[in-house]
Amino acid sequence: MVVLLYTAGLRIGEVVRLNIADYDSNEGTLVIRETKFAKSRLVPVSVSAKAAIDKYLNRRIQLHLGSAPENSLLWYPGRTRLHLGTLEQTLCHLMRQCGLKPLHGRLGARNHDLRHAFAHHRVLQWYRDGADIQRLLPYLSTYMGHRGLESTQLYLKVIPEVLDEASIRFGTFVKAALSDRRQNGKAN
């Protein structure tokens, strides 16, 4: 559950609706159906997420816990589909155990914050890789199942690490522009 929420940036409801048939181990992809905007999409998963899903499904087979394609990807006692509320409660409980949320109340991390973390870390890695962020943002938007960039931008609120990377990139750009200007001025 946590692997899919964090590494694939899925919505909680999307994770609940996944069937075993929606996962292609050979391709390392998930088919996300019945999304928030009634669209389907194909989502590649990371190598580490693929390894975790494969290990999980192999263990289910060993324990005879329902491995038919129409079974829910997330196993639950009684082999019924996990309910959204149960998943939310379980995730909240895990966050409390990890110290990300106080033992009582609504303060601290929220379930949807894993999706925000996914978007932040993706953009941060693109900055660190020197990628063209503006060119890649539409791909992130599609990957996350958004209708457009406006929805994706809500996930990309200012965070210090991204600002640091953007500042470094801007500084490099300014230095290069000044150097070019000096060289062009000397050439005249």
C-alpha cells in the first residue's frame, strides 16, 4: 500500500480499486481504472516498487491468499476488497507509529501527503538531473491522472529543496549569460 502511494503517486481510491490483473510484472506497469476524472492511464512503476509488488504477490501465492486476476491487488482477511476507510485508517495508524502524526487528533501528516511527496521528489530529481522541468511537467500531470497542469501545480508548492535547486540553476544561467555578454562585447 505505502509503496504504491509513495513511489507511484497514486490516489488512495486508485490503490483500493487495483486488481491483480491491473499489474503487468513483465512491463512493470499498473493500469489505473475508474480514476477521479473517469479516465484510465498506464503507470510505470520504479524498479524497487516492481520488486516489492512481485515479492508481495509471490508471497500471496505461497500462502494461497487468492491470486486470481480479478482479485484485489491488496489482500485483506476474508479475501474481500479492502475498503477505502480501512486503508485510510491503516495508513493513519502507520503514520502515528512512525511519529509522522501525533497519537490523537488530525495534526501531522495526512494520507494524501504521500502523493504530494511523490510529486515533490520527482521534480526535485529532475532539477538535480538538469532536466527541462517545463517540458516534463505535462508528463507528470498525465502520470498523476490530472486534467491539466493547474491540478499538478497544487502539488508543487514551494519547498526549500526545490527552491535551492532552482536557485542553483538560475545562478548558472546568469553566469553563462554574463560570460557570453562579456565575450560578445570583447569581440566587437
